[in-house]
Amino acid sequence: MPVIPDIRIAADLHEWSQEAAAFIISLGEQAIRSKGRFLMALSGGSTPKALYQVLAVPEWKARLDWSRIVFLFGDERCTPPDHPESNFKMAHTSLFQPLNVHPDHIYRMKGEYADPTAAAQEYEETIRGLTQSPPPTVPLIDLVLLGLGDDGHTASLFPGTAALREDNRIVTVGHAPTGVKSRLTLTLGVLNHAAVVLFLVTGSGKAEMVRRVLQQESEADRSLPAARISPESGRLVWMLDHSAAQQLKTMPSHRGKS
């Protein structure tokens, strides 16, 4: 049975960023108490960047032992790490540097490799080593942050691409229709095995796709990559601002709790 998403709607971007930051801090505290570390896969894009900048301010920085956080990435463009479109570069500037994260706690995808398949294989081995999950065990990531593209893609899982059908690997090569086309991405198998998947979506430009993914009124909607995120035994949380949620037919009567 598909998991029922926990949909949380904030009045504006400020409230959204505060609630998202508080949610992540709470999850991190719980994981650190129970097992001594928190394994989090980051997303790229302008919406997560706004959240990272909030987490990096002194008020929020002091609320979590960041030395216990291990950072992964959900996807990456096949570019050098200092490329303007690199997800790592964005996270490094907006989150890692301000938080003084030790490099040993950051595991980036090697988008600069000439052979993306080799980079995907290396990253899969990295995740398996960190989680002590040899094949065919699927690694457990505590929190995966995801965004939502205008075409319904999430991570670098684009509609109609081979990456979306990959069921043997936990990291594969993705292909985007525009921009830096060659990508590295986590696959549905590992995304749907996460303890918590958190979609971060804001703005009226995403409202139609939010409605399609969450309400799934047609087979085309149900086949969208983002609609196929349904954790097997974990939690699925959507954090929206009011603009992104405006086309939902049924608005949640209350917000979920951490």
C-alpha cells in the first residue's frame, strides 16, 4: 500500500524555512541520540539553498552537533566540483563552509570523472561502506532531501529515462533533457528505503506539478518520477509554502509534527 504523505503547508517562505529547519534538527537529534550519527542526502537547487542558509545561521547552527552529521548527495551534474551548476559547490558555499563541516563528513559524487558509470559505481561503494550494506542489502539513509522539477523529475530521475527503471544499482547515471545533461543520481530503490524522505517545494510555478504528484488523478500523473517516491517503511513528508500548495483540492487541516 502506498505511504500516505505528511503534507505540511507554511504561510510564506520565512515560515517554510523555519519549519523545515526545525524538522531537520529534530530528526538529527533523534538519530544522534539513538545511534551516534545522522546520515543525510542533500538536494541541489534554489529551494534547498534557502534552507541551507537558514541552518547555517548561528541561531540554528547551535541547535545540532554538526560533527555527528554525515552528508551525502541525492544527485549531481557531471561537472567539476567548482562548476557554477555543481550541487556540491552550492552546498559547500551555503552550508558546509558556514557550519565548518569537516571534509571527512562530506561524501560528494565525483561529477568530474570522464566515465560517469565509474563515478556512479564508486559512489555506490561509498554508501555501502558507510552503511555496512553489502549487496543485495539496500542501504538505509536517515533523511533524503528532494526537490520537484517542472516536469515531475526528482533527484536526477527524469521522465522516460533509463535511470528511472534501474532496479539493480543504488546509484546510476541519469540524463537531463536540458542544461548539463549527464548526471549521477540515487535510484528509486535506495530513495524508497530511506527512513525519511523530505520534499522541499516552494512557489506558484510548482503548484500544478505538486497537485499532479500528490493527487495522482491519471496514469500519467502516477508515472511521474516524483510520484514514484513512496518509502517502503519510512516517512514521506512534503513541505510546501502556500503558493506551491494552492492547487491542492484538499488542504491539510493541521500540520504534522516532527
